[in-house]
Amino acid sequence: MTLAQTHFQDALHIDAEQLYQTLLRGVRGLMASADGPLQLAGITSGGAWLVERLQRDLNLAGEAGVISSSMHRDDFARRGVAVTAQTRLPFDVDGAHVLLVDDVLYTGRTLRAVLNELFDYGRPASVKLAVLVDRGGRELPIEADFAAARVTLPASQSLELARDDGGRLRFAVETRS
């Protein structure tokens, strides 16, 4: 796993736009070292925003994929299916080298669900993961191939990526009750 040099202790001062530039450089590196062309797929919703922007900034042809964890979550009964969170993969998954992109990696449960969803569409040759922020706290053995930064937060807080009307990214810290 590759991390940016900065480890944030204060999540309130994270510059999401600066981290996006680090993520962009990291994705370029992953693409350069891949065994074949990487197909990008963003995990809804923050990862989908990131992959849409990466696809444009990397001058990649076509459309990036969007993948939802909602149908395979272990808390499906409580959360249900989000209408806006439907999987759309505009490439053949069988034999593809897939780069999943997400905003925040925490317990690994979302990634487990996303991998199950991805394999419903076929068997990729490889799957890599790039995230804007790794906040630790893993409950499953899942690690990112690239993380723009590591952030430490108490379990009672979540880090939420937001996007304004102009497409600028920012983080908000939410306290769970």
C-alpha cells in the first residue's frame, strides 16, 4: 500500500482537492504498472464522483463504471437499496483489470460487498483499489493498493465526502449518535 506522506490527526483540516491531486498521481502510477489497460469503477457515491473526474483528467476514452454495494451488504435489511446507487459497468468484466476507486476506506465491509457485486458481472483478471482516505479500523483483511492519505478518527465519527455544484470536493466530519 502506498500512502501520501501526510497522516492527518485532525480530519477537519483535510483538503479534499489537494488529496484528489495525490490520488490522480497514484492512479497514474497504478495504470503504468498494470498488466493491461485498467477499467475504472467508482464505488457509489463518493467513489463514483472521483472516478468520473479521474476518467476526464486522465483523458480516458469512454465512460467509467459505477458499482454499488447495496445488494450485497451485510446490513441490507437495515439500510435497503438506494435508488441512485445502481451498478453500471460499461465494460466486460470477464478478464478485465479493474481499478475500484472509493473516497474512504474504513472497515472493509463495503469493499467486500462491492467485490461480490463485481463478480456478479464476471470474473476480472485482477482488481486493485485506490482510495482518497484510509482511516484504518479494518474488520476484514482488505487493503488499498493506493491511498492518498491516512486519517485517524474516533469510531463515533464518520468522514463524508461532499461535492458542490461546481464539482469541488470537500470533507465533512459527522458524529454518529
